[in-house]
Amino acid sequence: MRIETSIPLDDWRKVADKARFAEESGFDGVLSAEIAHDPFMPLGFAALATERIRLATAIAVAFPRSPMVVANTAWDLQEQSGGRFVLGLGAQVKGHNERRFSMPWSAPVPRIREYVESLRAIWRTWETGEELNYQGKHYNFTLMTPEFSPRPTGLPRVPITIAAVGPAMIKLAGSLCDGVRLHGFATRKYVEDVALPMLDKGLAESGRKRSEFEIWGGGFVATGRDDEAVAKQVEWVRYRLGFYGSTRSYHNVFAVHGWEDLGMKLHKMSKQGRWKEMAAEISDDVVHTFAAVATYSNLAPAIKERFGGLVDSVTLDFDRSTALPERMEILQDIRQIGNEFQGFDPGW
């Protein structure tokens, strides 16, 4: 199993040090997320500070950005990192697109399909010189002159992954993308009963190999050196579950466990602005259903029980006080958990 970790988003001065720390520890990748800060810029600092580790957005919100703008940014990160960049995209929900980004909303699955297809069309034009002629319902790209074309890289194409919760988006990931970033708001049962069958359908539809498709996440990890540290992480997970559980688009995960009433209660609380009260509605049983919870000494077995046989990669952060030999040993133990992913298809 592969293991990735986060980098600072709010202080670029710390990014290089954290990225080197991750590479030294033996992590396979570093991630940036679009929450309160831009997800792309920190990865530029991480690219220049490292040599081996993979760099990925997990995720960048797609629809507020033109695919041409994202194509340029991803191209530069791929080239400057020597081919180590993975573009993770997400649709976000209707309310955020319309009211936070002031973007018109439409059905996300067909739109994200065109988004991914158009990115690949743009990149093929830049790498191979073929004419740019992508025409869809949502996106049209038919102009590219030498003045605005970056030079070919000679590198593999940028892998594209999409965040997915609902069955239709999960199937699209399997049929079109190089991987799927299952939301943290997922349980083992949801992944087994809903996500994997839909991914299998998508992969079969496209005729691609599972070994070239990567599955990330689908839950949380709450860990630390001792019980006190783990308890703090559990409270963080509890808060995130309350926040995500208030979004009706995610309630199909609750439904697998018969927790629809909890989802509707959280949604009602969000409408009332009672954000700080939501965590109290999340029981310990719910937390442990969504997360692998263990101290460092028991972490590998906990991750295997929660994620083993389902996914190829999980996300983990260490306390800075954890000594290098201990970090490396923990990661090595987790890496022994089997996974099916072998590598992305490098073709254009």
C-alpha cells in the first residue's frame, strides 16, 4: 500500500522542509488540498525541494477554472518535477459552485467528463503537435498557436484523478480517469458495496487494467504516539464527519448503514448555522466506522483492517517529534499491505 502526507498550504516557507521531511521518511507522495488556500502553488515549492516523491492535488476544484488554465498549471508542475505530478480534480457541490465561486451549475458527471477529455486534448496538442479540436457541450477548444504552446516535455502524460462519492461519479472515474480519490466521508461497507462495483463497471466499460488505476482513501486515519494524541485526532475526525455529513449529496454513505436520520439532522443544523454543535452528534461508533483508529504501535494492523483489500493508497501525518527510524518503520509496515495498482499508463 502507498502512503501519502500533506504539506502546508498557509505558509510557503514551510513547504520545502515538509516535503523533504516526507521524502526522507519514505512517504510515496505529498498532497495539497483546496480548502482555504490555492492547491497548486505549494506543490511548486515541493517539486523543487524533492527528487522522488509524487506531488498531487487532492483536490483542486475544477469548474471555477477553465481547463486551459489548469492545463498550463499542471503542465508546468509535471515538467518542473520531472514527471511526478498527479492532477486531482473535484466537482464540489452545487451550493459552493453557485454561491462561493459564482459559477453556473449543471449536472457534474457529464461536465467533468468533458473537463478531463479537454485537458487531454490540450496536452496532446502541446506534446505531439496534433491540431487542437475539442468540441463538447460545456467546453470548446479549437485554437492553439505556436506562440502559446509550451515545448514538448518528453514525459508521460499527467495522470488525472477525480474525487467521487456518488455511484455515477465513481463509475466515470473507472471508465475515464487514471484513478479515483474516494472521499474521506466513506466507510469500508460503502466502498465494498457501492464504490468498487461501480469502479469495476467503469473499468470494464473502458477495457482498462485495474493495475493501471489507483484508488485512494475512502476514510480517515486517526493516529498518534499515545492514547492522548489519538484522542485528539478522533475529535478532528468527529468534527469532519459532522461537517461532511450535513451535505445531502453525501447521505448515500449514511444510507448504507441506516443512518439517514443522522444525516438529515446534521443538514438541518447546517441550515441553522449550528456548525460547532455538529460534532457532538457523531458517536464513537460512527467515528470508528469511518476511520482507522490506533496508536503508532498498532497502526499497520488497524489500517489493514479498515482499508486492506480495498484501496491502494492512504493519507497519514506524523508528529514532527517522531524520530526518523520510527517513521520509516511504521511506513514500511503499512507498505506491506497488498494493493493492486502497479503504475499509470504513460501513453498520450
